Amino acid sequence: MTRRWFITGGTPGNFGMAFAEAALDTGDRVVVTSRRPQELATWADRFGDRVLVVPLELTDATQVQRAVRTAEEHFGGIDVLVNNAGRGWYGSIEAMDESAMRSMFELNFFAVLSVTRAVLPGMRARGDGWIVNVSSVAGLIAAPGFGYYSATKFAVEAVTDALHDEVAAQGISVLTVEPGAFRTNAYAGFADDTVEEAIPVYHEMLEQVRAVFVGMDGVQPGDPHRGARAVIMAMSQDPPPRRLVLGNSGYDAVVDALEKNLAGIRANEDLSRSADFPA
């Protein structure tokens, strides 16, 4: 059966386009949202009426509702939502610019909720659908210098886990995807970003964080198209997974971090159990 996809964050060279092309390769139809839809005109022409590009500023709730209605009317419904759009800024927990921190939550978290809540009524009415929320390895492992970005993705992890259980009875499947370092243009802007930090003690840490991203730009090990195809394969499993980490280094880092967390929790089992009233 041909599925109808709604994918946010359609920017050339990004994961959203890899998801779109992977879906199109399977014969599906795709709506891609973009802040700059003109950048996708030539690409969309290759696929004719199987692709619809919708302009969308994701942090505008009215635009989100309009874009979802447009997609539903154009293709008759949305079978798969991919919340892909997001952006990372670096800064210390103590001194990161508050407007930048709040902007990151608006795009990475609240916009995900906005699109999800707009799409769910149609899926519930049909008793079928998929919601794929693109988190990050940083949503499972907090990254120094990227703590607020990690916080947005930790929040995505939490609501996606809860949503998974809330909508399962309505026939809707939910998947969290955690990419590691993938060869998109997501790191390209870091070369032009200077470290602006009000507290000098954090400068060296942030310069190192920036240097890592600049150094990895263009040589990230992850292939977005292989990653998108892995997500589609995960969706076809019975039962499908709740989450899918993408990439070798991401997988190893997540498993190592979770095993250390579990060991740390178990090391304090007696203290944990001592906190209840006596039996």
C-alpha cells in the first residue's frame, strides 16, 4: 500500500531529504515542509505529483495547522509523520544566551508537539499511522557544551515514549530515532559561529566543542540515506522497536552510557531501597 508522508525540515543536504527520497524510492508519496521552499523546486520537479513542498515556519502554530490540513487535503491523509526539523546551538548551562536557549526549545521540542498534535486526529480517525520523532544520540547522553540541545532531545525522548503507549490502542505506531554523527550539512554553520560566552572559564570547553564539529563537517561517518532506509526497515519489523540508534559510534556510545548508568544505579541499591517506610 502506498503511504503518504509528512516530513518537517526539508533542507537540501539534510536528513529530511534523505527520509523523503527513501520514501519515494519505495513508491510512496511525500509532503516536505521547508522555510525556503524555493530551494526544493528543482528537486520536487523530478517526482511530479508524488511530492508536495509546503512552506512552513514550524514555530508558528497557525502555519502548522494550515500545512497539515493542506497535506491531508492534497493526498487524502497522512500515514507517516517524520518530525525531523531541529537545530543545535552550543553554550554553557550557566551562561548560554537565554533567547537562543528558548528558541532551541521552540524548534526542537514545542514544534514537534505542535505538528504531532495536528496530525494525530486524522490518524486516530483512520485507526492507523506512524509517528517518527528524530531525536539524537545527545537525547540519550548529555553533552557538555551542548547541554540545552541535549535537554531539548531528552524532552523529545520522554514525550515520544509516553505517546507510544498512549496511542498504541488506536493503531498508531511511534518510533524515536537517535542519529549520531551523519554527513548532512548540519555542522556547516559551526565554522562561522564564534564562541560568545559571558563567562571566560567556559571558553576553552566551548572552543573544543566547536572545533570537534568543524573538524567533522564533511567526514561524518553516518550516511543519511542508509540511516533513512534503516528507519523504514525498523518500521516494517513485527514488533517494531521503540527507538533506533543510528550509526556505529552512536550505538557504542549509547550502550556504554546506559550500561554505566545501570551499574551506578545498582551500586546504590541499598540506599535507594532504604528510603521507604519500614515494611
